[in-house]
Amino acid sequence: MTPLKHLSTSSSLETLQQKMAGTHLRELFAADKNRFERYSLEAAGLFLDYSKNLINDDVMSSLMKMAEEARLPEAIQAMFRGEKINYTEQRAVLHTALRNFGTDPVMVDGEDVMPKIRDTHERMKGITDSVHSGEWKGFTGKSIKHIVNIGIGGSYLGLKTAINALTPYHVAGLEHHYVANIDPNEITEVFRKIDPETTLFIVASKSFGTLETLQNAQAARAWMLEKGCAESDIRKHFVAISTNLKAIDEFGIAQENTLPLWDWVGGRYSLWSTIGLMVSLVVGFENFQKLLKGAWEMDKHFSEAPLEKNMPVILGMLGVWYQNYFGSESHAVISYDYFLRDFPGHLQQMDMESNGKQTREDGSRVDYQTGAVIWGGTGTNDQHAYHQLLHQGTRLIPVDFIAPATSHNPLGEQHPWLFANALAQSQAMMQGKNLDEVRDELTAAGMNTANVDALAPHKVIPGNRPNNMIVPEKITPERVGALVALYEQKVFVQGTLWQINSFDQWGVELGKVLGNRVYDRLKESGTTSDQDSSTNGLVNRFKQFNA
Ligand code: F6P
């Protein structure tokens, strides 16, 4: 347990935790017939049932008091107002402005950023229309049939999640591909599937300095030239998105094919920006706008609803409750929808790159746990993989289940079965199966007492495992937007409580710097001996096979 001792409200939560630790969720449900109504709410088209949590009214009210003591309401308003809450980089955090359909200005350094956001939307629409209408031609005069997004991290995960989530909305006749990794196998596989005459590459990089993206963009350019595209026609096959317009120019992408981005948009929060161009191309600009509108609905709810009726606040504070008062270390997100299969991967970057921190604004180190290990996948597949550990393992792992009420493909009875499985997992985690029930079951099946004694302990499922159920009516652009925004804001809530900056990522820098050094050692001739013995040994082994 690592309570947030810097907040005076923490002591009441410590006392409540001791009480709750001795209570079973079954008892809480038995004692209150209205538990579902009490602990559920709807916002931006998403329904949340959080009744299967280790909470009662005292816990929830203490958690909300803690959020107030941590000045969460003020922090929320500061973010929306464009204050430079990313204090280590002196930047505002305004991905919310990208999906703002209101009429009020949003000011950064004395400038209203809304007109330039609207302008980029027009340009994204223009590119999308031109590709869809066939007006955009490749070097042999053919229309575009393949789009390849070259980008990594926030310039990849969010847009791929949204595109796969919106599979039923894909425009016909356009194939989408992704190159993120520097592993040459990845881009080679994409080259095998595309046709140079009909391919448009989108180079998406906020910094335009990311090794993987630049190497892949160079490889794509070289491939186009090798396939007969003249240097002067390269502009017909490349679009670039970045804050670094100079670097794009040096790379050789035409200015008219360049979309801007701003430093007040964090990479992992950039789906809503020009980085979303690929989404617009694959599902159409109107659906991209609907995605933004869904996120805006969630933002309005987040900034206007009282804390106790605020979905991102509730989810964020429940995470704090388990991490800092029950000692849980990870959090699983399992979607019962094939189209949402990439969502956990996007959440991993969004949450772990945001809240995997240990230093407060004043430079002091936190003395409690911060960001949880985020993981997950899709049901029902995962029931046959790791759910065993969720049900009978020794760790407390809170789970969010995401299960849309209706399917885009209502094939026979499959969707009701899928939904039933989601509910059953949630219920099983909550109620479990106690020793008496197991013994009765085995005895009723005719087993003798000795065998019942031996087998029963193995079949006990403790239950009392907290979980949330998020139910959109259907996976539509608006609901996907709301869902992603819900988790973004949840991450912000937790970062505020943990007093860390959720918007920088200094931790990934060291690996990049050392990567350059190791690369130089791999390329130098002779034996390497100036690193630690492990690195020397492995570098020399690589050289042995790559002489
Ligand atoms: O992993 C570090 C990181 O900077 C992420 O924050 C970012 O999303 C990713 O690299 C890609 O960066 P860029 O869009 O600048 O290429």
C-alpha cells in the first residue's frame, strides 16, 4: 500500500480500505438492491457501470474529497484554458482545442488557435476529397489505391486504433497500411502489398526527428525511385505532417503536401490533429469530424459535470483507490469487440508514457506508486488465455470491460453470446465461488467426501475482484471519440492526483541517445571494448555475423 500521504484526506481512505478489505462485493450487492443504479452513469453516449467496485458511499465521497483537495477542478480548467501545464517543456496541453466545436476562442500566448485548427481541417478535407474522387494522381496518372502511414508511437497507435475500430465505415477501394518499426521486415512486407503507381505515403511525425520514421520514409522514397518514379514526381506520393516544417522541406516533400502540427499537442494525444489524416482518408472526413465531436462531448462532460458524476474522474479516482490503497499494480482493459482490438495498445502509450513518472514539479521524488501497468486485449479470446489469473491468481487486477450493446454484424446468435460472455466475466470476477458452493456442487455430482476434500480448495474462486463495464450502444465514430477521450481525461485525473507532469516523456530519451552510441560501435571496425562488458560482448557477437 502506498497512500497519498501528502493529502490530508488520505487517512480516511486508509481507514476505509481496512473496512472494505474485510467486505465481499457479494455482501455489498445483497445489502443494496439499488447498487447498480447508485453506481452507474451515462456520458457522451457511453454507459458506465462501476457498481462492481470495492466501494460504498463513504469511499466515493472520500475519493471525491481527495480530488478536491488535490485541486482537480482547478487543474481541469487550467488545461482547457491553455495554461502551460506541461511545465518541463513550457507548453500548453490543448488536444482538447482540436476537437472543440464551440465558438469561444482558445488562447495560446495571446493568440486564438481555433482559426488555424479550422484551416487545417479544411486542408485535410481537401486532401481526402482529392484522393477519394480520384483527382489525386500518381506518377503514371493513376488514382490512389493504397495509403501507407509511416509513423510510430502517437503518430501511429491512435490513428490505427480509430481506423480499425471504424472498419464498417471504411471507404471502398482504398487499402490502408502502416509502417512504424525500424525492423526492415515490416516495411518490406508493406512493399510486397502495395503498387508504387497508386500509393500515397503519409509521413507522420510531430518532431520529424524520430529515427524509425525518418529511416522508413527514406526507404519508401528510395523504393519509389527504384520503381520508376522520377525525382520530380515524388511529391505526388508523399504527404508529411509535423511541427518541424523545415525538416520536411529538407526531406524534399512539397510544401503544398505538408500539414502543420503544434507543440501544444502531445504526440500520444495527437489523433485529433492533422496526424489523423489517415483516419480521414480511410473513413472519410465527415466520420473523422464525428470522431472529434464524440471526444468533444466527453470533454464537455469532463469540464462541466460535478466530480461525483464525472466519468473520467470516477474512473481515475477508482484507479488511485486500487493502486495507492489496495496495492494493485496493473490495470487490464478488455474489449468485447473485435474492431476495438488495438485499443489496449493505444492506451498503453497514452497512460504509461503519461503517468510513468516519479518526480513532482518541485523536483522531489514521489513516495507512492504512480502509473499502473496497462495491458489487455479482446474477449472472448483472452478468456482462454489469461483470465485464469484474473479469477484465481494472487494479484488484485482491476479490469475495465468494454462491450457494445449492438454489433455491426449481427450474425445469428453470436453477438448475444459475446455480450453474455462479457457480463459473465464481470459477474464471475465479482461473485466468485466459495468453498461451500464448491463442496455442495461436487457432492451433488456424486463425489465421495475424501475426493471432495481434496478437490474443493482448487475449485474455489475468491471473487471480490473489482471491474467496470463500459457499454456504448454501438461502435460508431462518435463513441470511439468519446471512449478515447474518456481514457485521456482519466489519465489526466490520475496525473493530477499523483502530482506528476503527464505530458512530457523524458524517460524515453536515454534509450535513443544510447542507441546512437551502440549503432556507432556496431559500425566501427575491430573489437569494441569501451562499453560495459555485456554491451561489448553483444556488439562483438553481432559483428562476428555481419563482417
Ligand atoms: O516515444 C517517444 C515519442 O516521442 C512519443 O511521445 C511520440 O508519440 C513518438 O515518440 C513519435 O514521435 P514523433 O511523432 O515526433 O515522430
